[in-house]
Amino acid sequence: EWQPALKNVSSSWDVGIIDGLSGWTTSVDDVPADTISRRFRYDVALVSALKDLEEDIMEGLRERELDDSMCTSGFTVVVKESCDGMGDVGEKHGSGPAVPEKAVRFSFTIMSISIRVEGEDDGITIFQEQKPNSELSCRPLCLIFVDESDHETLTAILGPVVAERKAMIESRLILSVGGLLRSFRFFFRGTGYDEKMVREMEGLEASGSTYICTLCDSTRAEASQNMVLHSITRSHDENLERYEIWRTNPFSESADELRDRVKGVSAKPFMETQPTLDALHCDIGNATEFYKIFQDEIGEVYQKSNPSREERRRWRSTLDKHLRKNLKLKPVMRMNGNYARRLMTREAVEVVCELVLSEERREALRKLMDLYLQMKPVWRSTRPSQDCPVQLCQYSYNSQQFADLLSTTFKYRYDGKITNYLHKTLAHVPEIVERDGSIGAWASEGNESGNK
């Protein structure tokens, strides 16, 4: 039972898998509407997840020596939400209805459950998900045949999910756990999104925009000049305000002035996401960048201006062959997590250095990778303050050193430009860790492996 009853949600309790369009059938063209999406009702899925954790909750109360007959209210549940597009999911030779050959999957993970006891200021944590990035803790809510770039269809289908989530934030769940009725409230944190999805949900321009960051208002040029000193300013509410300004243009400004005022918010933010950094895509984005630096160093770009396409192709094939021979690392079409993890090692840098002629450049590459490997555990680990306290303390210093190296030795790549994830890695990690306690735990991996 929910108190007050959930707005916009039917009161029937025997709910199975429902048609994800929830009555929007007229709004989606070209596709037989009843085939396009299936989902669980959000509140029902959460109740089911809590019942699965019933033993863990009771165990947690016992471990904390709390009298379970006294603990009937004041439970808080923190939920991580993830959403990701899946590429080619076409049938090979079926004759089903004509649906898009792409899909989007939305899922959630119960991250922690805590209880507030009379006389205590802070909540006592009675359950903490030990493997927040495993597909086993990641519960699917909704499967949709839609291209994640098709904003209209995506928002039409996730609309009811957003409505249910909003209703649950304003209500309490009364649920029987361990034989007694207890009251739970929910906090939702949308952190399992890659940057493309965040920009879409929050109404920001696409990732090639001059507004490089989903956390701060910096432009690409500013971010490459000042690589380290930025703080998180964007939020869902502010994006909504900025959209209103964009829509109404109250100061009758020109398009360029207006865009500068709203810092690239040019669509209506649809779903609240938590401004954070996705550790998995951070890995992949930065490895792509290092891979390009390696090619440039093989071709000694720092001495040349504008190398031709042919030359670049040659360096790339040299690098690929060398990595394959010495590291058994097969070239990939698109950088993926596994390739990224193997490329970003001291061993890989040593192999690349064999192809670099100048000793000075080899030293610079080693130093760059060393600094990176010092920084990486901070945004990868589930609990950085316990897992890598030293690296956490040194993070700002290391990122400053890293930035100095990029803006001097590797200036040819970072003059006036920098990639989105590299900017976030250098500028925002300590602040997010301080606020959330972890970046790695909130990443999208569980959802991604569920997609597989």
C-alpha cells in the first residue's frame, strides 16, 4: 500500500508485464503500437525487489542489534537507475511485426537501505549492495524497440515511468517485511546513463557541442585552457529554467547571445539524472584518446604540421600490428571496455615506446600513463576512501600534473580542444567522490552487461 495513494498509477495490484505505451498508443507512428514496448509497473517492480531482499533487511537489523519490532518506519531506499540503447537487435529471418532494429533498456539497482532510529541524527545502513555493477543486482524495468536517438518515441514511452517515479517520491510504501508492516521512502538517482543519454534526457545539445560538459558550463576552448579548475554547476532544475529562457527569450537576444545565456540547453529536460561521470565510458573515452596519442607519437606529429590521411593510416596500422604481436591485442572497430583496460597499462606503454624514436618523448608517454594509472582507481573503485585512500588524496595534484603535461609536451593535440571525458576526468572527479562517496559504484556496467 502507498500512502498517500500514488497519483497517475492504477490501483490494481495483480500487475504482470504491461504494455509499455500505457495508453499512448495513438502517439507513435509507423509501428504497430502494441509491439513496441513491455515493462513492469515501477512501484510493483520495487516492491518485488524489496521482497527479494527481505532476508537481507532482517539480517541487517539483527547485525546492528536493532529490535525489529520497534523498526517499523523510517526506512530509506536508494535506487540507481540505468538506461542504455542497444544496437542491432534485428531478427535474422523472422516474420514478426515491423519494429525498429534498435532497442532501449531501462533498469534499476537497489543500492542501499537505511533506517532512522529515534535519537540518532544519521540513518543506520542495514543493507548495502556489494556488487552494484553486476547484472545480477540490476533489475530490468522496461524494454523498448526504439532507437535511443528517436527522442519523441523514447519520451512517449518513458513518460509513464517518469510519472510513476515522481508519484513514488511524494509517497511512502507500506510493506510487510519480516511479518510486520514497515514504511519505506525512495530516492532515485539516475547515474547509469552514458553521456549521449544524459544530454538527451536533460535537454542539452549533442556531445559535439562547444558546451563540452554535462556537469559545468565550460566551453571546449575554456576546458582546454583551464583543464583542472571547474566545479559542478548544472542541475535538472537549472536546466528546466534555462529551457524556459530559451523558449521565451525574455531579453530579446540574438540566437548566439541566447545560446550563450542558456549554455547549450535547447530542449525540454525530460528526466532528472544525477550529474555524475560514467566510469565505464570514461575508461573507453580516455583509452580512445591515448590510442590516438600513441599514433601521433609514432608519426612524430609534434614536429610536423597537418599529416596526410595516408600517413595517419600507416601509423595506425603500425601500432595495431605491434600491439597484436607483443600484447596479443586484436584491433577493434570501436573501442570497448576490455580493449580499453588492456591498452591502459604500463606494459602497453612500454610496447608503444619501442616504436617511438626520441627518448624524451618516450619518457613523456610513460609519465602520462603513470599519472593516469594513479588517477584511475579513484573513479573506478566502489569505495575509493577505503580501496585507494592515497590515490584519492593525491588526485588533484596528479590531475594538475597530467594537465600540465598535456598543455606543454602534447600541446599539438590540446590547443583549444579537449575531449568531453578527459575534461571530466581532470576537472570533476574529486568533487563527485566527495559528494557521492563513489563514482564506480554508480556506473552503468550492470545495465550494460544485462544488455549483453
